[in-house]
Amino acid sequence: MPRPRVDGFTLGQVLRSVSVQNPQAEALVFTEIGFRVTYESYDRLVDEAARGLLALGIEPGDHVAVWATNWPEWLILQLAAARIGAVLVTVNPAYRVDELAYALRQSNAKALFLIERFKSSNYFSMLHEVVPELARTRPGSLSSPAVPDLRWVVAIDREPGPGMITWAEMIRRGREVEDIDLEALEAELNPDDPIILQYTSGTTGAPKGVLLSHRNLLLNAYYVGVCQRLSTADRICVPVPFYHCFGAVIGTLGSLVHGSAMLVPGEYFEARATLDCMERERATVIYGVPTMFIAMLAHPSFSGRDLRSLRTGIMAGAPCPVELMKRVIQDMGARQMTIAYGLTEASPVITQTLLDDPVERRVGTVGRPIPGIEVKVVDPDTGRDLPDGEQGELCDRGHNVMLGYYADSRATADAIDEDGWLHTGDLAVKEPSGYVRITGRIKDMIIRGGENVYPREIEEILHAHPDVENVQVVGVPDAILGEEVCAWVKAREGSEVTEAQVRDFLRDRLAHFKVPRYVMFVDAFPLTVTGKVQKYRIRELAARELDLVNEPQSAVAG
């Protein structure tokens, strides 16, 4: 296979190349706020911000944090930091005070860019709780024992609070920096330099900072786009949050490396806004996690939408139910829809289906490894390589493997073995054809009386129930069996399905020990900001409601 055209380049160089080749092509469209720029203008805005960062004293290798929803400045900052070799630290918009303090301190962030508020969260107030010194500090002179490296705070969307400057003020300061200085600095950058620090979303524990390079990101974005046959003619609707690798790599950089237009429906996901964006802007590509597609298909305005422009897209970020995928292909009209699988530590995509794969493969597997990637399945207890057809832990090696967890060599060594294999923590089966089926997550596995129960199997069956809109299955404590199976079910609107009916539906299709003892009907699931279901929170909430909190948590593997 020929060397991909983005290999050997930095993010800033790729933007420069696209802006020269297609200067008047539409690059960014934020439909909610009416923001539209061409690639030529995008490149200019990034240059202005890069000079602004230099004016603040940001140097190659420094860490710059961004705490914001989907705003144009987020994208501009991403590429401006890359253009000068600074590392962008993406802070989860859902973080509270303690989480913010941890991310800023652990990442050694020198500057923080933030919006004033998001929904009921006042970011300025929370930041002042972390660094009360900010209120009495001249901008650029912050010194706080809580976050000792932080010097600058820049307000993106509103007037600055005490101790801050505005985005516009940073741009003004940058006008004093000469173009030749920026060019000389950019020429010294290496594609293998770290360029982004992303914290894992916390579905299975405390966040860890994943450090990725220009090459990690560009090759992943390039190959994922190739799998969709992206071109300058495509218009990609990206409702997923920028802070997460799906948005920050597959979305923002996937559109860049292929010269496509990126359509952003709003600062956070809303089903109607996303449908409006796809329809009005004639989107050809749609990205999202399963919960987003479920919400769009269930929205009252979905029927009658003109989505004939849709061609392809990606459903990723969580297991994709078979019935949901079929509806996206048939009802939404994205007939070349693909599934991608991966994790932040893999930049993020490891495997992806192809446009011309049979529907059965596109709904029954997560595809084959993208080019330049090796995968294998190993026994999670012994590390022994397993043959095709046997379930074990999926491992990945290649250009997508992270540089490591920032300032955590022990966790890095636990995740990446001596031979360079990244251990995903996901259970999988590799078929002789090379296609991979994800069968569950090692930590999600339920051990009921010595029998292994994999939630994904139960969830797939319940997704085919006509009265079930969504379902999540977890294990909860049990004094006798160690764990029992619990299903959280969101019924379709107007349905009167009962617990007994759910169990009867499963009893006809599953061994008795897999049928949930507990069926709980809910209106919503606890989600990360990326739309991933937080199973550990479901376990906590279910155990509390069922009064199982004090049950002993022991199990014997079968």
C-alpha cells in the first residue's frame, strides 16, 4: 500500500496544504450561530491564534487546556496549538470542581481557555473555586498552589472574569509576533511530537491522560475517511463533542485531511438541531454514538425529513445494536453507514467496516483493522495468543497506539506490553476473514453463580423487542450467587410492556441464568458528555434502589 499523503506532516502543515489546494471550499459551518468559513479563512484564523499563543509565552511542549462545548474557537485553538507544537489538553465539559482541579494539575496546563457557562454550570465560578487567587491576579501572572503551572486564563465567548483576558485580546497581542517567527518554529516540529492530551471518559474508573502525536491523529483520521471514501464533495455532520477523540480526531481532523466541509449543529447534541443541520445543509455524512441515533430516530420530527443527501457515516463509541443499525440504514437512508471501533488510547479507531461490506457484516461485526494496524486476541488471564473463533482480550499494535498515559509510566506499562501491543480491555472474537466481533468488556462481565454472563448478548436480543427503545444490562450484588443480572429498560413511547413480558421474551432465547432477575424501567441512562452510557453508575443506582448496597460482592469464575 502506498504511503498515505498525510504521513510525515504535522496538523498545521496539512491545514496549510488544504487551504492552498482548495482555498474557497467551505471548511466549517456552525449552523446554530451562523458561522461559516472557507479553508483559506480557517488557515488565517489559525495563524492569528497561533501568534496569540506565542505572545502569551506559550512554547513548544507547553500544555494548553480547553474547557468548552462545540465552539469555533475550540477548533481554531486545536490547530493553533498544533502549529506551534503546544499540547492541547481537552477538558470534559461535564467536569465539576474537583475533576477540573485534577485535570489542570495533572496535565501541567500553562493556559486555560474556557466558556463562561454551559447549561446550569458556571465555569467561571467553578474555576474561581479551584484558583481563588485568580480574582486578585493580573492576567498572565497567576500563581496558585492548587494548579502551580497555570498562568493564563482566556475567556472564549464572553467578557472575561477577574484575572482573565478575552480571545480577542489574545489575538490583538499576537499581532506583535512576526510571521517569520511562526514559520521558523513550525518548521522545527516533528510529526511524532505529542500534540493532544485527552482524558479517558471515566466509564470504568478515574480519568487518565492519553498522550497522542500528530502522526497518531492524522493517520487515524485519514484511514477512517478512506473507509468512507471521503472527498472534497462531502459535508460531514458532527454532533459529537469536540473534547472527545471521536469529535477531535474523526470529526475535526477527518474533515480536514480530506478537504471536506464540517457541519456543527450546535454546542452540544440535540436531536432536532442535528436533523435540521443534516437536512438544510445537505449533509452526506453523519457521525454519532448509538444513543444519538436512537434519539434522532425517535424524535417526533423525524418522519418526513428529506435526508436523501446522506450517504455514509460512523456509529461508534459504544456497542451498536443490530436493530438500530438496520434502522439507520433503512429509515435514515445512510445506506453506506459504517461501524468503527476503538478507544482513546488507539487514537481512536482500530477497526472499521467498509461501505461495500454486506449488511450482515456491517451490523454483526466492527470490521477489520484499518491499514497499518495489527490485531490479535489473547487469553486475558495468561496472555496466550488465541486462534480465530475463540473469545479473549483484543490487542492492537501499529501507528494508532498512544505515546502513553501522561506522567503515569506504571499505567502505561500495564496498557502496552513489551512488544508494543495495546491491551484494550475488550472481549472479542476474530473471524478467519479478519473481521472482529466485540462480545463485551472484561469489567462488564457478570459472574452469576460461577457462570459468565456477557451483557452485550442480552442487550442485542432486547433491542429486537418491539416495545424496547434502549436497554443496558449490568451485574448487581447478590448474597448467594455473587452477582445477579439487572436490565435497565427504556420502553418505546406509548408502550405498556411489563417486567414479566421482558423476561418471557428472553426466556425463549437465552439460557435461564442469563435472564435478568431484575428489570427496571427508566426514562434515561446516566451518560458521559460524549453520550456513552456509564454502566458503573447504573450498577450503583440499581444496587441502591434495590437495597443491595450492603450485599457481599464475591464471585467465582466459571
